Amino acid sequence: MWSYIIPIITLIVGAILGFIGGVFYLRKQLERMQKDPEMIQKMAKQMGYNLNKQQMQRAQQMMKNQKFPRK
């Protein structure tokens, strides 16, 4: 019986911890992008977009206006 319960509990705990870790990592990356326009440009290129100066300024402004609350 324990050979079934322990793996299930481990899977659930691992999934929860992985999700929490992913959220913190993503939040940290977004905070870094606010300060570094090259990261925004790189992300846009990876998604297949080429941003001109006006679009880049608009993206930076949107990132600055975005709030990332800490819990």
C-alpha cells in the first residue's frame, strides 16, 4: 500500500514546488526585462517579431507600468 501512496504524494509535492519555482523565476525574468531593452528585443525575435524604435519604446513603457506584487 505504501508503495503506491509515497510516489503519488511525491508527485503532487514536486508539481506544486515546481509550479511555485517557475512563477518566481518568471517574475524575476520580467523584472529584469523592465531594465534591459535588449532582453525585450531578444524575446521578440524569438517569437518571430522585429520591433522598431517606436514599438520598443511602447513595450518598455508597458513593462514599466506592469506591477509584479511580491507575496
